[in-house]
Amino acid sequence: MTAIEKIELIKKGKLSAEDNIRKFIEKIKKENKELNSVLEINENAIEEAKKIDERAKKGEKIGKLAGLGVIVKANINVFGMHATCASKTLENYKCGYDATVIEKIKEEDGIILGMANMDEFACGSSGETSAFGATKNPRNKELIPGGSSSGSAASVAAGFCDFALGSDTGGSIRNPASHCGVVGIKPSYGFVSRYGLIDLSMSLDQIGIFAENVTDAAYALEIIRGKDEHDPTTKNQGFCNPILSEKIKKIKIGIPKLTADEKIWKLIKENVKKTAEKNNWEVKEIELPHVDLAVQTYYPIVYTEFFSGTRKFDGRRYGKKIEDSCGEEVLRRILGGSEISKAEHHGKYYRQALKVKELIKQAFDEAFKKVDCIILPTVPKLPHKIGTKLSVEDMYSYDPLTIPANLAEIPGISIPAGEINKIPVGMQIFCPRMEDGKMLSIAKEFENI
């Protein structure tokens, strides 16, 4: 049953919000010990659901999320819960306010079920750097679920919630969505407010959605999007919800010449061919200049902005001093950002990276003059086994196909494309900035093949 079908049943009194939430809470308590995808459960969730049922019985208006259960990545503030960022630094930090996205969910009677595990401070691509232990992949418990929004993706895949929130800096929603076989949306930069997000990189971060299908993900995105006075990067934008819109007309699909495992590319191209033939869409190969520099461009920006953002974790205002309590990957980024910042009066790294970011953005702008969307694999390789020792370079090599969307500020979605050796593989769709609705409409066509 989809989330949207549940809402209709709850509104008609054929399903209670309490039953929906109780089943999720019981399932989390029973199965989470093995998966470690949820760090904290909202013990008030069932009572909150009962109040929605009472209002529905009285004939009072209930919200668009009427009793749906939501898991939230632990770097997004939820009043009264712990936004730990999966770090010992903030393990005792209790949120004093709701992030804008949480306010919007609560206003529509969505219920927060709990806080999801993640790579510590969103530093990681595997779900293994959490101070509270690695998240396991529900599709194959020996494999990484991907990161950094590991717990959010795994929670959707495990059936712990109707949808989940994550954050995406360079693929942190789409990467685990691919590995866990679910849908993951990174909206355009400025499409969703980041107020209340404990950021990794202010120039790149976006809050987004995990769901089991495109329709549910689009419905949730409709709720959380929009301009926010607390976040000056947000914009008012039209949104063509694929649930309501007409079937998308003939389009041109661009296939970029980027490197990925041959089996993964073969699977993606098979999906493109089937859908294009069914809809009479055109497919053409395209060039994306400078995109091969995405990883080298991304990390100087992230290191510098993360270093700047962590200066507030000094042991006096929020939790413990970060350098004394964080893990190896977090410390690597802090030290790297410190060194880049020291050299910045020469303009060596950060400002140069920002210049290349603009070149990559321009490359996508030029490409979208010729095609309506760009399709490629989400991750260039299959996930490794949990505990495998990888070099820093090998770990960062999970990201070259997801990072470009963050640098270009465009929307990206990962949808299930099939399996290789029983391991889920995700397909990415990119569209021009603020054309998130168009991207979702295209994704829905692929889901229908």
C-alpha cells in the first residue's frame, strides 16, 4: 500500500493513524537492533496519532500527511529529540526547535517516528562512520547501505516508515537510495529550506526525500518545498506534481560519456531504451566538459566549509569539543579545511574550486539547451562489504556521478533500475535548475515500464 493510499483510508476512517504508527514503532523495536538504522524513537508518536484519529472522528480537518510516519536524518532538528549527527560530540544535544521541513510536516499531521543513523556529521559514503555503529543494508545485511543518509534509506527499505528525510551534499541521498533499492530525491538548490539542518557544506547541501516509489516521494516533496524567510537561498517556484500532471510529452534524453562499471551502464541503457521506445522519446549521447573534475572540485569546498561550520562545536556552546570527540573521517575534513583556509590568502584552493564549480554549472546549462534531461548511473560501482578496508581515494570514488548535480545546483533523483547479482542498482535523472517537477514526471515514466 502506498503512502497516498493510506492517507485516503485514514481520511475515510478505514485505517486509523494509530494503527499505522503503532505498526511502524513495533517493527522498529523488533528489527532495528539488527539493522541499526534508527538511533532514537519518538515515544510520543502513538499518542500523537491518537489525537489525529480523534479529530478525524469529529469531522475536523486533518492534514495532507494525516498520520503518516516519517524518519528523520539525525542532522535535522526535531524539537525534543536528539540531533546527534551520529557523533559523540552531540550525543546529548536535545533540539530546542523544529527545522522548517519538520514544521511543515507537523502542520500537515505527519508524525515523526524517530531519528536515523548516518555517517558522522554527514562525512562518509558508506554508513560506516557513525559513532553508534554502522547501518546495515536491508537488501543484503553484509553490504553497506551507502551514505551519508544511511539510516534514512535503510529505514524506507526496511518498511520502518512511509517516507524519510535525508540531506544531500554530494550524493548523500541518491547514493544510499541506489544501494538500498529505494527512491531518493535531491531537490534543486534553494527548492527546500535548510533552516534547522546541521550542515556539512552550505554551498551544496539540500534536504530531500526517500520513499518506496516516485509518487510518494513527489507527494512528500510537495509538502516540504518552498520559500522560507529563515533561509535566503530558497525561492518561490512552481511545482508540477507528477501525480496530478498530464503524461509528459516527447523529450530528448542525454546520455553523458562518464565512467562506470560496464554492467551498471548496460542496465541503465536497457532501461532508457525500453522507456524511450515506449514513449517515442529521443536518446542521444552528450558531452559534459569539466565534469570529470567534479570530485577534485567538491572536496576543497566541502573541507573548507565544514571546517568553518564546525567552529561552533568548541565544547562551550554545543556538546563536546569536536576535535576531541569525533571520528577519523570528520577529523580528516576538519584538518584539511584548516590547512586550505590557511592557504586561502593566496587563493590556491577554495576560490579556485568555486571557479570550476561555475564551469561545471555552465556545462550543464549548455547541455540542457540540447536535451530535456540527463540520465546516468547513480553510483559507478556496487557496494562493498561492511568492514572492508578501503583507501580514502576508493571511498571517495563512490561519488563522481552524484557530485555534479550539487555543484550545478540542479535536481537529481535516484530510482531503482534493477539488480546485478541480487544487489540493487540506481539510475539517476538530472533536469535543469528548478525543474524538479519535470524530473519527477520523467522518473515516473521509468517506474511504469
